[in-house]
Amino acid sequence: MASLSLKNICKVYPNGFEAVKDFNLEIADQEFIIFVGPSGCGKSTTLRMIAGLEDISSGELRIGDRLVNDVEPKDRDIAMVFQNYALYPHMTVYDNMAFGLKLRKVPSDEIDKMVKEAAKILDLVPYLERKPKALSGGQRQRVAMGRAIVRNPKVFLMDEPLSNLDAKLRVQMRIEIAKLHQRLGTTIIYVTHDQTEAMTLGTRIVVMKDGVIQQVDTPQNLYDRPQNLFVAGFMGSPQMNFLDAVVEIQGETAYLKIANKAVPLPPEKSKKLIEGGYDGKTVTFGIRPEDVYDSEMMVEASPTSVFEASIRVYELLGAEVYLYFDLDEFPMTARVDPRTTARPGDVVRFAFDTEKIHVFDKETEHIITN
Amino acid sequence: MNKRDAAEKIKDLNELTGAGLKVESIKNGDITLHGTFPADVLVRIIDEIKAADSREGFLRAVLEGRFTETEIQERAERYGFSAEKRYAVLLIEQSKAGASATLLSEIFAGDGDNLIMPINDHSAIFIKELSGKKEKDMLNKTAESIVSTVNTELMEKVRVSYGRPVTGVVQIQESYLQAKLAMEVAGIFYTERYVISCDELGIGRLIAELPVTLCELFMDEICGEKKKFSLSDDELKMINSYFDRNLSLAETARDLYIHRNTLTYRIEKLQKKTGLDIRNFDDAVTLKIALMVDRYLEYKTANS
């Protein structure tokens, strides 16, 4: 088991490309931490620097108390699982898991013990004599993980391990990985571009963009209190609704002028806008689809934030319905109860939960109201 | 061959191998020899002949361009290669000596005409038989899979490049040379990539094909006598960020955590230094190419 400390880590390639910029993070022992962000955000490069597969341009990386910047990957006591794993087709499951250890000349009795232990953890004991061809996709993925487990590492590094699996299997394997973390109690660093995977697996999530950490927080905090426009838009599906609004201060209340209407903000949010000197300025207004209501009860209860809009698209997903409409020419989505009677072409009254409104600085894109 | 020519050849052989042979006679093209021959050299020669007379030896000779097209066609069938099958060459380079060829043979060899041959301790060639319509996707997936496997199993850094798919062994050298070029160009310009296709080399390919003298002339024209810009790390960081953000001042200022006016001031300072105003598209292109040519010349000097 081990904690990790990344201080001012940077990665600059000889051609001048800066992949990771001033990355600072403390990872606790046994933590399941997720690096998430769009393609090219530097999450995999950071993981590869932790693995030692990429040189660190500047900064300090410690695993436990040991500075490992110049330590060879094989001496870092880590194991990796990648998305493009390849199993040895002519070997049995047992040999697939043992092969890496054999290459490192580990004594055969030790190999046997390690493989059997890993097989037990992964529920692969009945399949040890089978060849990869005779396994299902999920079982193959478990063998790939078994190859990492047999090393008995202090830290697991996983780079999009489920990306090659179909949607159903991905959900299944997500549960398997969560169980595995509980069983092994090892530190896991997991890279993904899938925000659902990040939200469901991680104890903490690191959101990255353009090589820079945008926010490090628990899944719930990231969702409820995003620090900037990027995090707000990246976490959550369908994504948060954004539209431009002009701030108007009257006394101790801040109003957001949207679609010819002034929506009063709750006292705490108002205070932030007043203190920030936003009177008369244009800001970005954000609200999650589930905080936009079409039910009469909510509309009656929030008379100050009621809008009328014509439904463009109606999407039934079984347990919920997505209603798409435009407000002030900005496309909006509402996640509502499936019993809604709203249909395309209908003019519907919507209400926002003003407590759940997020306001972002238009220029810096930082949150103002959290 | 007459006796005199034969004696010359045997003299060469003696010098190369430490043998002590003499020509006694020559009849019907056969030379009768007398003397001694070192046993270890004899074993080595036999091994070499055996290796050359194998599938691997044949392909090695093809890649090195030692056979003519007709010779390849004649021999290909003997070694079980079809003239219609599609192949591509992947080049695997490890940062340290490792067992990647052994490891990868366990995964890929035995599947069709696939063959993995070590070139030296650091690199190996993978000749892959292709099937199906999506050849390039298959190649890319294989290359990524090689990187993942070497990373996870051997815990070593590795880069894989690949050439275009070709038909029959006759064209395999072409695919190999493309893979080699891709590896070289990526080593100069795209060091952040682990998988490099010969079809994604962009402007790097163009520069890598230019004669050094022409590059020097270009640098002379752009930078003057010094033939080089002396730019600080901060200046390079600003330039790269500006290029990466498609010449957007606002985006670059945000990326560098500086005010837009500060960025404008720095760009103007750079203009005084280089004579190039990167807010102007033509100047931005010139500087981008000049920086790449500079890298290429540095590489050429280091490897000359």
C-alpha cells in the first residue's frame, strides 16, 4: 500500500509541446482516484509519468516516502492495465497471468502461489486451464487485470481499461473494479474520459483540461459545486444548461436578466455577485437539467423563475424524459418526470430552482456563486 | 575462375577467417584445397547459411534490398509467402534492451504469415499479414496493443511505427522504409507519440526529406548569420501555446495565466527579436517552419 505525492509536475516534450502543467496532487493510501478529461488533456501522460514510462520534465513524484523521479518503472512497485490489452492466444489463463513473472525470472513456486491467489480474487479459478478464445469479453478483461494483480503492487494504474468493452459489459466491469478495490485495498489511479465511470468509481476525481488540473474533489462536490464552466459542462449528462444573463443589483438582491425576465437570486448568491462588482455585467448562467421543472407544483412554488418555451424535442428514456427547448436562443434541456404531458410544439411553463443556479464569470469562466 | 583468381580468393578467406588454406588445383569450377580451417568459424558459416536459407533470413534480405524483384518472386513461394496477400511492416523500438520480440512473438506469431524478427537489442520488425477491409484501423490497433503489452509486461518505454499496407512480399521493403521514416520523423518532431503511422507525418515528413544545405539556406534567410533563433524557454512556451490555440490571443493569455495586453507586449518583443509578427498568418507559418527546421538541423548534427 502507498500514498503518492505529485508536486509541481510538468511534462514538456523536446518539440516544446507542454502536455502537463504544474500538476499538484496528494493521493492517500488505498484511495481510488480518477483522472478525467477530454482527449489530449494530459491525463494519460500524467499516469505514464507516475508509471515511469514518461520522463518528468520538472517537479517531484513520491511513492510513499520515496522520490521516484529517476527510478525505473519496474522498480516503482506499480502495475498497469491498459485498454488495448493483448492476451497470449496460445497460452492458458494460468500461463497468461504467469508469463510476465516468468520473464522476470520469479521462482516457479512463487509464481504458482501468486497466480492462484489472483485467480481467486478475480473468480477465475474455474477458467485457469482455458485459452483466451474460450473466454467471454469480461473474463478476458479479468485476465488482463490478473496479470497486474500477480505483481502484488503498491499502486495500480489503469488507463481506460474498459473502453474497448461494449456498454453492458462496461457497467458490469465497473462493478467488478469497485469490488476489486475493496478486496485489494490498494491505491488505484484510474484514467477515463467517461464522466459516468469517474462519478461511479472514484473516491475523488481530478478533472483535467489542456494539461491543467481544473478541480479535485469528491464526485458529489464536483457535480454540485463545479469551480468553473469547464467542470460544470463536463460533469453530468445531459450537460448543464448555459446561457448569457445580465446582472442587475437592487438593494441586497442580485437579479439575472434572462429572456426579458429578472430572476432574483438567493441571498448568498446575490452577496457574491454584489461583492464581485458584477452589476450591469454579462455573466454565464448555469442550471442542471434536473433543476428545470415543468410540474405545476414547482411552477407555482417558484413564480420568480417561470419561463414559457416551445418544446422542440421530446425524448423518453423510461425512467425520465428529456425536453429540449430554446430560451433566448440558447438551447436548453429539462430532465422531467416521465408522466409529463409536454410534447413537441407545446408551449410549456418551466421553473428553475434558484438555489441550484450557478453563475460563472464570462471572461475567466470561474464560478462566482459557490 | 582460373587458378590465379582462386588463389586470390583463398588468400582473402585466410585473412578473414584465420584459415591456412592453399589452392592445389582447379577443375570444372571446383577448387581442391589443402590446409587448415578454424572449427568455430566453420560452425558460424554453417549457421549463417542456415539462417539465410530460412523464412526469416529471406525476409531480412528482402528488407535490406538484397534481392531483385524476380529473385523475391522466385523465393517467396518456397518460403510460403503468397503474391496476393496483404502485408505491412511495424517497427518496434524500445528505449532499453529488452525481450519485446520474444514477448510479442507469443502474442502475434503463428497467426497467418506474421513474423517478428529482432534487429538488435532495442528494436524489432513485425511483418503483419492483413485481412479485412479496415487495414489501417487494424494496424493502428496492433501498434497500440504492442505499446500496451510492452509497457505492462516488461514495464519499458516503447514506440511503434508502421508503413502502408502492400500486396505480396515483393513490396514489403517499401512498407519497411515507410515505417523507418515514420520512426525517424517522429523522433525529431513528434516525440510525444508512441504510435506513429507513416501517413500522419504532416509537415515533418516534408522537412525531414529536405537536404541539409537547403535547410541551412532557409535558416540563414530567416535568422541571419547565426542561422538560429536564440529564444528563451518562456518565449518558446508562449509561441507553442499560441500555435496550439490556433493563434487566439484570448485563449493563449488564459492558458498562460497572463493578461491579454501582457501577451501582446511579449509578442511585440518577439517581433523585434525575430522580425516576425506571429499575429500575422504568414509570419506565424514562417516561424513554425523555422522552429521545425531548426530541430531537424539539431538532430542531423547530433546524429552526424
